[in-house]
Amino acid sequence: MDLDAAIAFAPALADLDPRLHDETLDWCIQFARDLVSVSCIKHCLKFFDSEHRGRFDRFAAIVNTHGGTKWPTAVSPPPFTPSGKSRCKLDRAAAIQLRGRKIFGINARADILVGLALYPLDPNPRWTHVNHLLDLGYTKRSLSDALNDLHAGGMLGTLKFGNTIRYALRKHEALRQILDPMPDTLGQPWAQRLALAASLLSVQRRTRDKSITTQAVEVRKVLEARRFALERSFTVLPDLSAGDPWPQIDAWLEPLLRP
């Protein structure tokens, strides 16, 4: 799971699981300053609708007040008392992004290295392009600068096709050993998927007392508005049939949200 995308989604937990919401706040207050990328959070929030971003403003204000962070918000924090019980465990495979940032810093270079290390070992180079890394949560300019730095530092090899430059790790196995333990799956476009989940939850709240037809229309609007971003990240949207849309949405979306 992408840490910054998960935090951007966290305000939605207030309705789903208030206790988990408060524990997420507590975790952020204790650890976010040393692990979270503010620029990545800003990038992730662009995928969420305005209603959710308003909720994130209040979430961020609480973290800033108690945790010494400088997350983007202009509102006053509501009352909150941290529990102080949260823990940060870096030795699990799922914490690879956090380990990468502890080793290489909270920057695009660290997240690029983690993203490339997730590819299985292969005797042939796995070439990538800056456009394939946009889901990491950085601007194209920041990613290009980071790739050039990693190439200059000897971590990446390059291959030119006309005006296009592709990159590949030079020491794939050594990097995986540094970041071990490794998860079993590649990274996913978490920001887009979690933003979609937040929008669908908002639709569900707004239309729960309306007809099934109205709910289905609103669900289709949300899906269509996000079609391009999701399909660019190889997420195929469902073809909803007539009737209640929510069982169909649950069956399609739940597997996409599994870490």
C-alpha cells in the first residue's frame, strides 16, 4: 500500500471505522513527519473530489497541531486527543516504501528505487520510462530529475530510442537485498483507486434514500469521470448491468483494494 495515498484516503475512515480513523490520526501524529512526503500527498489529493479534500483539511489540521507537520490545510483543527499507542514496524514486507525512505530519504529517488526493485529478478534489464512512474505521486519534472540523478550516481543504466530515454536498474539483486523483505506484488495505482472508493462512498451517503435507478446513474457518472485516469493505470472499469449497482461495485472494487 502506498503510504501517501492511504493517508489521503484516511478521512473516509471516519464513517467506515471511527476507531481506525482515530488510530490513523495517532500514527500520523507520531510518525508522519519522518516518513510522509508532503508533495506526494498534494499530488494524491488531486484525484479526490472537493468534498473529500474538505475532510482532509480537518484531518491535516489535527496532524499539524499535534505532530509538527506542515501538511496543506487552511482550517482550524477540531478537538482531538492522541492515544500515543501507535507503532511503526519497518521490518515487514508491506513496509518496503517506508524502509526505502529511511534509507534513501523522503524523495522521488527513494520511491523510484523501491518501485523498480519490486519487479521480479530477471537476467534481462527491465526498461522503464518516466511516464510509467507517474503513479508514484511526483510531477513528471521531479521524476525526470530523479532518474537523471540515479543514472549519474550509477544506479540506473539508460537506453535511448530517438528522443526517448529508458532506464533500468544496474544492480537489481543488490538493491532487493538492501530493501529485504520484499512483498510478493508490484505497486498499484493506489491514489486513483482510493480516490474512486472515496467518491463512491460519498455517492452512497448522498443517495441511500433514493431509488436504485438514481443510485445507478450517480455511480456511472463517477466511473465515467475517472475512466481516463484509471484506464491509463491499466484498471479496467466494470460494465454495470441493470439493477442495484452496489453488489456489482463491491465485487469489482474489493479485489483492487487488497494490498
